[in-house]
Amino acid sequence: MPPRLTETPSGVKLGPLDLIADGKARNFVLEMRAGRFHGFVIREGETVRGYVDRCPHMGVPMAQQLDGYLTDKGDLIQCSWHGALFRIDDGLCVGGPCAGARLMPWPVTVADGVIITA
């Protein structure tokens, strides 16, 4: 199995902004020569935020169901394995077994209606 990467090059086109519904998240897996990258992007209006798909508590992917990264209210990121809760704007864990830890950011942006790595 190829190694799991924690960063991507800039300029990789992930898809149109409307690929992600406003207030929702989407999983992305990128195959690169050095290995495989797993991340997710959250859309808030015209803004996107990306994080590496790895819980700081146990190092496992955050979602048990595809694209299931947010709480029911959509106001926090939730690790579905251990219940840790993270703020969307900065990835800080505000509840659960890794309180005070942070998700690893994945720089993404929107250019001309397309989500790209930054």
C-alpha cells in the first residue's frame, strides 16, 4: 500500500465549487507518485477550508461514512470514531479525547469557480 501523504502540490484542480453543497463537506483522495493523499473540504458560501483526513487522537480517517465530516447542525467537524469535535475555521479540537489538538490544514482556495489546492 502506498504511503499516506499529508500535503499536496499547489494548483491541483479538485472540481467546481458547486461539487460541494453550501454548508457541507466532501472527501478527496489524490493519487500521487509519492503516495496517496486523503483530505476533505468544507464549503461555506464562496469560501472553502481543507483539512488532512486524519484525527489527531488516533491517526484514523475522520468519517466512517463518505463525506460525513460535520455534526448534524453543520457547525463543527466531528470524528465519527471517537466523537472529537473541531472548529471549522481553524481545526481546533473543542471537545473529546484530543481537546486542544488541531486538525492539519490542507490549503485550498477557489479560483474562477473551481476548488484548487493552494
